[in-house]
Amino acid sequence: MNAVTGIRDAKSLIIDELTKNGPCSLEALAKRMRSCTWNQLFSAMDELSRERKISLQPHTRFDYMIALSDGQPTFPKMVVSQPEMKGTTT
């Protein structure tokens, strides 16, 4: 296997792997991508997740399932309401 030279290479490999084989656990992905360092793998997954190209979901206590994303946020946005201030007039 050729060494991965950067995050861009790792991102491409992750997308290719998920496209070919579908969702998998982080552990399985790491075993398949032995040409990547852990740093490259985590950095690439972080960028892909922030770009909404992959989604990560808790799988077991110490593992995650990784899948291609449909571009939508994984979690709905939270709406925080402002508390009403009583006794004030405008």
C-alpha cells in the first residue's frame, strides 16, 4: 500500500471506502485504511463531518458508525428561547 500524503488523500480514501462498502464502524474503517495514520484518519473524518459529507453515530460505548451523509445536519438545530422578563415596561 502507498502511504497517504495528507488529509485530502485520507478524505478521498474514506469517501471511496464508504461508497464501495457502505457504512462501517470506525474500527473497521481504520483496519481497512492502514496507509493512514490515526491523526490523518481523525482529521479527515473531522473535516468530512463538518462538511456534512459523512455522519458519525455512536455504535458501541467506544466505537462509532460512519456513513455517507445526505448533506443534512446529523442533529436538529436547537432553538433557545429567551426567558420573559417580568415587571419591565418599554
